[in-house]
Amino acid sequence: MTKIISRGFETKKAVLVKLAGFALLSTTILTGHSFAAEDAAGYIYTTLNGTDTNSVVAFDRDADGSLKNERAFSTESKGGADPTAGGDAAGDFDAQGGIEIVGDYLLNVNAGGNTVSVFNLDRTTGDLTLKGNVPSGGARPVSIAVEPKSEGSTVYWVVVANQMGNPNIQKGGKGEDPIEYYPNKEFFAAGGDISKVSPDRNIALMSFDSLTGDLTMNSVLETFDGMNGGPDNVEFSPDGTKLALATWGVAHFATAMPTEQRPSRVYFYDFDVATGKVDGERHFEETGIAGSIGFSWSADSDSVYVSNFNLTPDTLDNSLTVLTDDGKSITKTANFGTGDDANGGADEACWTVLSPDGKKLYVASFTGNIISEFNVSSSGDVSIEGPGPVTAFAHRADTTPAGDTKDLYISPDGKSLYVNGSYQSFTVSQFNAESGKLTLVDETRVEAAADTFKGAYNFLGLTGFSK
């Protein structure tokens, strides 16, 4: 077994809450109604990430985990959905960590506006007030990581992952089903754009001063070419000494062309919290794994749990991989399938979250619309939850269309797990996790997602807090 010491999902956020005290610029709530919320146990948030102006959607969370009192708060910046892009993919793109709550503030990415919004957060009502938008430093920001500059500091490093785009290949290339290249065939040509480093495909470093409320650009830490896709998740290690990020790879859909598929990567960097500099870049990649999306850090800051999709037939038992870093190189120390067959993987695992007590790891699968469960023991061992090679998992509602499930959030008390129906159903599903076995309780339709066609929205981020 692999030794992994899990950290609770709320650990870093709890530290940030204690350290933060913010004051920012000023503006308005576009839609959103303030109601007395004395009975709310907490609140959860996602973003619509639609084709037009983006909004953060808030729900009250009752003590039983149920959601009510939906409100939508405009970011005054554009969402990133485009159902006309990418052929059959209908504009779909994936990421984890698009929203961060820090003290009395909420930060979110606007994937189409290339900005980061900063909202004042009323911790009594859960309401938001937009303070302003700051350029993300690149194209299509999708993930945010936050780290205090020193213990007790009121100033924070903010790293933004700018994905730019997800090159992919579709169809089979036979008869009336020609191969399709996205964004175009020329992109993949020898010497083409796929091999060129773009200044807009990057991770950007910002500084946030919690006394003045200023979010300012510092520098671009790293830029990337298109060979392994753009960044989709960035996160500081629990001890703040490392920065990890995953990339989307070059996926293939409905085509038997593994030579055209290019692996995703998981990068580790040493992070100097005093200066904000990164060095010692090392990465892991494996042929046949083309989409590494969500990951969660181990408590000892040495390993990450990574969810992977777009697997070739010989890597189908790699929906979840455990990658361990010794400071010089990264090693895959364990791998698992997800769903009802440990050698399956066709359910397309993409997102992860750890339970607050660190005993459970949950992995969400986009195509299968399931959440798989893994155990993390007190000694740190990761194991499959279920008899033999079968992974325990829970379905979303039977009516949910294939290709819909995305971000995860678990309440700080560990009783309720939430998952976004981000791409077609436009829902938030609630599972009871109190017994350690997930049970679907309810699915709440997000009314602010007024359009109902596939790809009209691509909800980005899911987080919350308790009162």
C-alpha cells in the first residue's frame, strides 16, 4: 500500500480565515436577494461560467444539508462557455479550484473575461458584493491557489492557472467520419503552434494585501507550450513549500489514434514563500493518460492524489494515481480504477476532494456521473472502498445525461457532499456522506442557468463554509 497522509479539506481555508481581514473597492449586486438566513448552517458557491456575463451563484445550506435561497451575483466579466467550439465537445473544458474563500472575501476566475473577481463576503447572510476585477495575466483563467506570505501575514500570494485552450482530436478518420483537429489541423503540424510556448498559457503570480484590499500582478512564474495541454488545477502544498499543477494533455475522442494523444503532466515546483519564486521544476507524465484534472495534496506535502480521464485501453486502471515527490523527481506509487470495474475507467474521472477528517477520498467522473470512494487509513494507506477489485461508488440521478458531473465540495462537518451538474443538467447534487457510504439525497436545479442546451454553461468551481 502507498503511504499517504491526508489533510482535511477545510484545513488551509481555516488557517486563511484566521489570518485574513480585507477591505477592497466597491460595486453592486446584479441579481441576488438578501433574506434573513439565521437558520442557515452555511453557504455554498459556484459560478455559471456561461456564454455571457459570469455570475457567482450562492445557496444557503441547512443543517440537514439541503440547499435553498439561490442568489446570483454578477462578476461584470465574461464567462467561458462556447457551445459552438470544439466540435462534439461543444466547448467543454475542465478545471478544479476556480473559487477560493479567504476570510471575508471570495475570489473567482472569469474564464472568458480573463480576469479574477474579488467579492466582499457577508459571513452572516452569505451575500456577496463585487469589489472589482483584475486581469489574470493570461488567457482563460481556471484555477486559483492562495498562500500567506508568512505565518500571521496579512498579505498573500495568489497563483492563477491560465489554461488558454485544450487541443484535441476527434472522430475515426474512416469514410464519412473524417478525423477532426481542434483548434485546427495546422496547430498540430510539425513546427506548428502546439510546440510553441505561449505567453498566455501560464501560471501567474499575484499579491493580495488584506489591509488595503489590493490584488496586484507580480509576475508570470511559468509559460507552457501546447504539447501537453494547458494548466487546469494549481494548489500549494499544506506546508506552503511546494506548488503543484496539472495539465489537460491532448485528448482524443471517438478515435482510435493513441499516437495522436499526448500525455497530460503533473508538475511540482519548490516555492520560496519569502520571494514568490519557483524553481526545481519536475513533472510526471505517462503515455496513455491524456487528462489530469483534479488533485488533492497529502498532509505531509510529499504526494498528490490525481484524477485522470481520456485513458488508453492499457491505462484504464489509472483513473486515480498517487504521485510522490522526493524533491528531485516524481514517482507513481499507486493507481486505481474508478466506478464498478477497477479495470474500467471509461467513466472519465476528473475531480477530487478529501473528507474533513481525511479518511475518505472522493473522485467525480464526468461521463459516468458517479462519485467513487476510496479509504485513507490512519497510517496514510490508500485503498479501494469495497470488496475485492470493485470500487464503491454512488450515482447521481438516473435522469442525468452522460457527460455532466464536475466539481466537488464537502461540508466542514463531513455530513454532506455536493457535486455540480455543470454542463447539461445545470444542477447541484447533494449526497449524505455521514455514514461513510454516499447516498443521493436531492438534486437542485440552478435557476440562474436559464438556458437549457448542452454547453450553455460550464459551471466552474464549487466551495463553501459553515457559519
